[in-house]
Amino acid sequence: MRTRATQRMVELRLQLSLLDELETQKATGVSRVTVSSPFAYGLWSVMGGLYDRMNLPNDLLKYLVLARIALPKSKLTTVRYLSDNLRLNTSLSSVYRYMDSLSKDNLMATLLAHAQQRAISRGEQAISVVFYDVTTLYFETDEEDLDSEAAPGLRKKGYSKDHRYDLPQIVVGLTVDGEGFPLDFQVYEGNTYEGHTLLDGITAIRQKLQLDSAKLTVVADAGMLSAANLTELETQGYRYIVGARIRSLSSAQAERITTWDYASKGTLDTTSGGRRMIVTYSDKRAKRSRQNRDRLIRRLQSKLDHGQVVKKSKYIVLANDKKLEGSIDQNKLAADARFDGLKGYVTNTDLHSSEVVAHYGNLWHVEKSFRMSKSDLRARPTFHFKRERVIAHLLICICALSVLKEFEERLRIVLPEVGLSLALEQLLAIQEYKLLLPDKREGTTVYSQFTEDQEKLLLL
């Protein structure tokens, strides 16, 4: 494949002189060449190639995924982009009809099969560790969906991770592997408590992986930590690693973890509530906590000094419940400072403490996947309100995320110094044109001038 790509690069370089000739003709005001609209060759060749390798459907979905990567906007804008940049003429109604035909089960099964092949290529027998997290996506409307006899309304107001409590939202649970590749996702009503989604999401992926519970380790953050969740995970035979809420420990336990000599004794491996708990300390983490808290205190003190309204804060003691008068709670500051640099983990595995910490450290992959979906792919289904269309929209975003993860992985090898955003920008700048010369019946295909980095990107 790499040999074919190299040969193609040689062919492309030979055609650049035609573009130079065209520019000369334009400069002299004499143009005998008709130029077609550009085709997003870099996007189609590289991202489209990665899409094809996943065995995803070779139909309109491919175009919708590539458009979501290149220009993540409304479906109407997508239709225009496809016409202007990928030479596909379709209609908005056709896109909607196609979305209505998408099968979440079939598409996610295809992505899961690809993820399993990725695991095998890394030397793993199967996917045995999965990472789970939850996010929220809000809608630009004041109206919540009404419940019906068939199903509850989907878009509901609830705890918003985007701090948009005034708007209805949905809750999305995402499961990824150790590299951040998406394995499965679920959509819940917007007023669903995130901790209640864990077992549903994990059971779904276990069944799809066809694994016994004892062979699957679940990694999740402290938001999933509840006695009921852990008990149910244990009852069903799952192994788990979750973040510990160390600030909620009993006084005796808090005293022990805050006075432990981490410098000489290292990691604390103890128990809490009958479960294994591991606590680590990091100078870097301690410094970051102090800086964040000091920054917050300076802002709060400035508001108090200038008589500004202070919203509810655990560090403020209001005078007679007056919003404009109060002081910093020094006792609360000191209590919180005791935990600076500490991080706790609850697990029922017999892994070494360093392995537990390492597995939990990989949870950033799912957090990054959510960030990529929200920022790079703008996954918020702003213009959809039907449950089926919302899920179809998220399916397109998940497929696009999968392609981006593949691209990012190869990018780290070929161009490690170039970030994802810059690489994508350079890829989108690679254009293909059709030139119709007066002395030729058939048009000639030419390409934009390549930079050195663009040549490397085309070899991915």
C-alpha cells in the first residue's frame, strides 16, 4: 500500500506544471483552460481511505462522515459542502431519509470488530479493559420533550456538564478501549443521573464482546462511584477501577491518608468500606490544586472587596445571609489543602497498585474522545429533536471520531511534531482540479502544490 502511495505521489508531482501554466495564463489575461470546482482530494484520499479500512458502508455515510470531519455544521451546510467539495449532489431530504435507515447495532458492531483487530495487532488476545464516562449535550430550546405512554421524553433539563441548566439536554454514555477508540455508546434522557448509566453501558459492551464478567475490567471516574454501583458490579462479577471520593472519607480515614508519609513509604494501599483503596501523592498535582484554589480565592476576595454579588461558594461565610458581605472561610481552606496532591482509587482487582494507577490514568482517552466530539466534530445535535434522528446524528459523529482516532494514531508515527488540528488543516488544503484543455477532448486532473508535510500525510 505504501509503495502504491509513493508511486501516486510521483504522478501527482508531474502534473504540477499544468497548474503553473494556468497561473501564467491568468496573469497574462489569456486563458484557454477551463477549471472545474475543487475536489477535497486530501480528505477523500486519506480520511476516506481510513474509513474504508474499517469496513464501514461505502454509501452516503462515507460522505456524511467526511463532511462532519471537514465542516461540522448543519445537515443543510453538509449538503452544500458535499456538492462544492466532494462532487456529490444530494438533497437535505435524502440525507434525512438515509439517517432514518441507519442501524446503530450494525454500525457499532462494525466498529467493535475493527477495535478487536486493533487489539490483536497490539499483541492483546482480546479487549479486556474498557473505559466508561458520561457527558451531556444541550439543545437551543426552552421546551422539554413530553413523556408519552411509549417512552419518556428524551430532551430534559438536568445536571449539565456544560453548565447550561436552563436548557434541555441528553445524557450520552461512551465506552472506549485503552487507546480511546469508541466501542459503544448509549443515549439517555437529560434528567438521568450519570451514575445510573454505568451498569447499562458496561453490560451492553460485555455482551457485544462476548466476555464473562470476570474477564472484563471497567475503569470509570468518581462520578460513577456509589455503593449501589459497586455492589452491583461485584454481584455481576465485574472487575473495576473507579476514582475514590477521598474528601468524603470518615475523619479517621482522612487523617490516615493525609498524614501518610508518601515520600518514604510510597503509595498507600489500604481499605475503605471493606473495599481496596489505593492513594497516591504527586507534587505536580498538589501545586496545581494550590494554584487553582488561590486563583479562586483571589476572585472571591476581589468581589467581596468591591461589594459585588457572590454566588454560593464553599469558601465564603456570608454575614447574616447577605450576598454582598462575608469573608473567606479559612477553616475550609485549611481542610481542603490537606488533600492537595492526593488521588484515590477503589478497585476489587488484585493488580499491583502501579497497574491500577496506570489503568485509571488512561481514562483521559475517553475524556479526550468527548472533547474531540464536542469541539472538533461539534456533536451537539442542535437541529434534531426526534430520538431516532438524534441517535443517527451521534452515529455519524462516532464514526467520524473513529476515523480521527485512526488518523491521530498514524500521525504520531509519521509527523509526531504536528498536532491533529494543523494536520487536518493541511489535509483539507490538498485539492484536485479538472482542467479542460482546448486541444483535448478529455479533461486533465491536476493537484494543488504539496508541502513536505502534505506529502507525508498523503502516505498515511
